Amino acid sequence: MPEELRGQAKLFDALTTKGTAFTREERERYGLLGLLPTAEKTLDQQVEHCWHEFSTRRDDLDKHIYLRALQDRNETLFYRVLRDHISETMPIVYTPTVGVACQRFSEIYRRPRGLFVSYPDRDRLAEVINNRPHRNPDVIVVTDGQRILGLGDQGIGGMGIPIGKLSLYVLIGGIDPARTLPIILDVGTDNVELLEDPQYLGWRHRRISDDDYYAFIDNFVKVVQEQLPDVLLQWEDFATAHALPILERYRDKLLTFNDDIQGTAAVTLGALHGASKVAGRPLSRQQVVMLGAGSAGIGVLGMVQREMVAQGLSEAEAAERIWVVDVVGLLTDDRTDLSAGQRQFAQPASRVAGWGLSGPAQLTDVVHNVDVGILMGLSTAAGAFTEEIVRELAGKTARPIIFPLSNPTSHAEAHPAELDEWTDGRALIATGSPFAPLQRDGVTRPIAQCNNVYIFPAIGLAVTAAQATRVTDNMMRVAAATLGDASPALSDPNAPLLPAWSDVPDIALRIAAAVGRQAIADGVAPARSDDELSERIAQVHWKPEYPA
């Protein structure tokens, strides 16, 4: 048993400190007399104090910096503040504010958190991973900083994403903060502004070649497997060219998933699940258009296709109902510039031959010629869903389903207020970034945000509790269906397609139970009864409370 901390070591240990909440008896026991002000506060009183201080901060980045400093000082208090004010703090610790924090990471850097795995240390990776601050993490979130949200290459600044994601694993999924590990793979940056910035804290070098890159990733995974064979390794914000190959390379070899591909797909499918029920037209009878053919967009469509198959279609029949448009135009089978993932959704060129076009079909052409019921965007092309396109779509169906999913807000394909106006209030809307509620006929209608936080914390809790060895497609699909069944819009047409943030921790428990059962059914977790699984979830679920 580790030796109990005393004195300043106890006071400044963020995981076990109580700060001014240490009682007189505890102050005597841990050698803290004289190290704290006389007054003893409760956790509730500390939260009230912190919330007042948080509320005085002048802008969102300042609030982000304050909360990160609080996390460095007292993790229990940090998570209790987040839990008690979840809707106000979510946009601060994660999107959209985390994007600004990544862009200014070197400028606002205060204290190290997690591991900085740098390419110059490639021959000492075992030592680097062994230097981790906590010995037995259940969840690692790793990025290489190349495609941060819709902001592009942020180099070492991408570390803000794993830190933020893991905060949500703890807040929503109940993962013990002592069992989390954020990692940045610092393999250089092609962002010239960062390379020329004297404040930049990363390796001042252009990104390494693909051969060197994949060798480095291989070595990293090998060391993680050797030292932490049971950990969940989540890939986050990798460039499209790398994201899917990395996932395909490792998904059957270790407990891993890519949140941009699979998490985005699951939460989008969850929202579509609810929207299709409200629209009265199942997914298998919809024509689906996606603007954007990156790893996230292809991941979403892969899960949409699997859901259509689950509803009775063949894979080929499902693919016929999916239309993908990228910067060139519609993906068709006569194009030679498509990746393997994109090619599975390429329409036969013969299907558009009669459209009378002089070049590749564009989004406008697809909406004009196809009976579209669902329009989604993961393109980062701001304003791409124009009034002309949306009005034509709205003329084809009573309840058009329109999801502008690109992050951050400035890159959204359309704003909800525009979509509401152009469809006379009939559109079923979900976005990738937070937007203000709509006002129509004196009724306030919140907008669902397809934030992956609905899914990934529950996946982390599920695999930890069930002791799963893999993350399967069926586990993700069950997560999406469980989320969709919780859609408030199913019982109230003015309600959003996804639950309120305040309800998400409870829904995460439901999703975790469903995913855990699926893991057992898929043979990737030890056999347990439902009651035994529920007991395991309760055992590993961490709460922001001081020990008695």
C-alpha cells in the first residue's frame, strides 16, 4: 500500500486534496496545521466560491484558463463545479472554447498535464510512457494535433483536445480522473505561423514523412500495449489521410476506437434515429446526402449504412440511398481520386448521366434530382447549405432533416435560424457546435448539438466496467440506438433531438449498460448477468465527492 501523503505533499496533490475543506481532525492527521486558513468549508461552499470567481472572468478563454487552473489544484472540486453547472461549463472546457485554447496553447500554458511524446524521443518511447503521471490509466486519448476541430494543424497545441476529452470522460462517464492519460504525439507541424512563433512549445520541425510517421505510431502502440495492455486507446483529431488507416490497422489488435470516425457517427446516428421517428419515415426509406467526404463524414455514412441494413436493406441497397459530395463534386465510380473508404459510397456514373451536366454533379444538382430527406454536412464549408438548396429540399418532404455538423460555429454549413426560416419551422435540426435556441410563434426551441460527449464517455465506462478487449461496430450502433431512444423530440415536437446536457450523465449510464451487454454478446468481454454488469458499472463509476 502506498505511503500516505502528508503536509504540503497532501495539500498540493490535486487528486486527494480537500483544500479548505480539510477538517480540524484531518489537518492534525496529515500535518496540515498552519498550512491553511482557520475556516473549514464544505464542498458545496467551495463550489459556490469557485462559481462566483468563474462568473467574474471577462471572456470564455479566461474562464477556460481559470477552470484548468482549478483542475490542476483540486480535481474533485473542479469536477463538482462542472457537474453542478454542466450546461454553462461544457462549452468552456470543450467546444467551442477549447479550439481557441489549442490555438493559444503555448501562450496560456501553465502546468504540464499528461505526456508529450515527441518524435526526437522516438528511441526512448518506453521511458517516456513509463514516466506517465498515473500508473494505471483506464483511458488514453491521443492526438497528433494535425486536424484540430475545423482549425487545422495546431501542432503541440492539440494537447488541449485530449485534456478536454478526458475531462468529459470523468464528468459524464464517471471515469476516475486518476485513471486517465492525455497524450500528444509531437511529430512536427506544417503550420508556418507556429514554426515562426517564438512562444511555440512544440518540436520546431515540419511534419515527418508518412513512412517515418507510421513507424512512429507502430512503436508508440507497441509500447502502450506492453505497459498498459488493458487500456482504452482513443484516437482524436488525426488528419483524414491518417485517421482511417490507423483505425483499420489497430482496431482488431487492441481496445481502441477513433472518436472522429466512430463517435461522430454514433451520435449522428442517435440524432437521426430520433429525427426519423419524428418525421415518420425510417432511415431505410430515406435518401441521405452528405457534404464532406473526410474520415468523419465517411464514418457517419458507414454507420448509417449499417443501420439501414439492420432495418432490412442489403448493403448494396443501402449504398444506393447515400450520396456524398466533396470539393470536386459527387463521388462517382468513374473518379480516380477516391480513397477506399470514399469508393464504397461512390454512385454509379450512369445514375447521373441523364442529369444533363457538363461537369461533376454539385450539391445543388443532387438535391434537385434526388428525393432527398436528409442533408448533413461535415465539410467545414461555411454557408454551403444555401437558401436555394434548403428551400428545394423542404419542398420534397414534410419534415426535412438537416444537420450542419461542422465545427467550430464559424464553419457551420448553415445556422439553425436560417434553416428554420427557409423551411417555415419544419426542419429537424442538429448541429456540430452550440447555437442559441430558436424562437417561433412564442415558443423557444433548443437546438440539439451532435456533440460526441453523448457517446464516448459512456463507451469508456462500458469497456472499463465490462472489461472489454475490443470496441465493435455493434457496440457503437447500440450506443446510438440507446441515445436515439432518449430523444426528447419523441414526446414533444418542440423539444430538441438530443437530451439536455444536465441529463447526459444519467443517459450515459443507460448507454454504458447497453454497450456492456453488447460487448458480452459480441464475445469481447467476460460473461456476466445484467445484474453483475450493473454492479460493475456502479463499482467503477467515480463521483466528485470528498472521501469521509
